Amino acid sequence: MAGMVEKAKISDAFQIAELHCKTIFDGFLPRLGADFLSSLYVFLIRKETVVVCRQEGRIIGFASVANKTRRLLWRFVLNSPKSMLKLLMLTVKRPALIVPVLETVHITFGTWLNAPRREFKKQDLPESELLSMAVIPEQQNNGVGSTILSSLETCLKETGITEYRVIVGEKLAEANGFYAKNGFGFATQISIHGQNRSNVYVKKVII
């Protein structure tokens, strides 16, 4: 693999957001646009864990983890109130985004009936979560993703995290296969954004 994996810098946020929009089609976040997503990644780079793989100065892949998902959205609001105003304006202009936005609030706070977070508590799942991961198409299946995960886990160990989870759409066969190949074990299933089923995988970080 040609490239170097390191912790992301604030200046990487927009490039990461663009890569997210171009390569991650599951979920509603890409529909919010790179401008909003860059604000989210600035927050994640500052407060959580984000790594990037660079090749000749260009980001060819990245991964982001919420070290603690508890009150993640609330912390984002406190750290970036202008971004939440942007989100509000987006939902006004595009009403179709209202339902997935509310569902995301539901998932994050876990206060509504049948919240997936309650399912997490029943399963005693780790609070740390791999939120997003992407590799440019021409570098996929070249070991870049596995290398990014390895470096990411080194960073997690440095913060004292011993295990983390990832949520993957049930129908995304390639993604499910990737996480299984890289040591994640199936834990449970949840419903996100309507009736779509997602698999929850967990991996222990070897210290």
C-alpha cells in the first residue's frame, strides 16, 4: 500500500467530508453536503478520534470513531452551534431530511420508545463506535482499509479504549464481509431509519 496513516488535522476536515459524500451512500449524512459534514469532522477531529491515509498529500482514506457515543450529538451542538443552525436551514429547504434527522436524534439520545440505544444496553455493547470509514474507489481491495483500521486501533489504545462497535447495513454484503475479515464479531441487529435492519459488530482492541 502506498500511503501513510496518521491522526487527522483540522485542515483535513473538508477533504474528509468530500470523500465521505463521494463514497458513503448508506444513510442520510451525504445528503447534508460536504459543507455541513466538514463541521462535523472538525468536531470529531478535535474531540474524538479520526485518522487519515495520505498519498502524496492527498487523503485516500479515513476512519472516525466516537470515543464515547453518550451525548455525542449534544456535545456537537455545544461545540458547533452554527452547524446546528445550518442543519436547521437544510431541513427547512429540504423537508425530506426531517425524519432521518429526528431519527438520528432519537438514536443519539436514546429517549424515545424502542430506541436502539436501549438495545445496546441490553447487549452490554461498548460505547465507543466506528462512525464512518471510506477509501477512494481506486484503492479499495488493496489493503488500505485494513491498514487504516490497524492504525486507528493504535490510537484508540492510547486513549484507553479496549473495544468498539460498528453498525453496518444488513444488505451491504461487502462492508459486512470487510468487518468480519478484520476481526469484528457479530453482536446484534437494530433498525435504523425506518425498517432497514443493520448489523452491530464488536471488536476488542488488543493491548
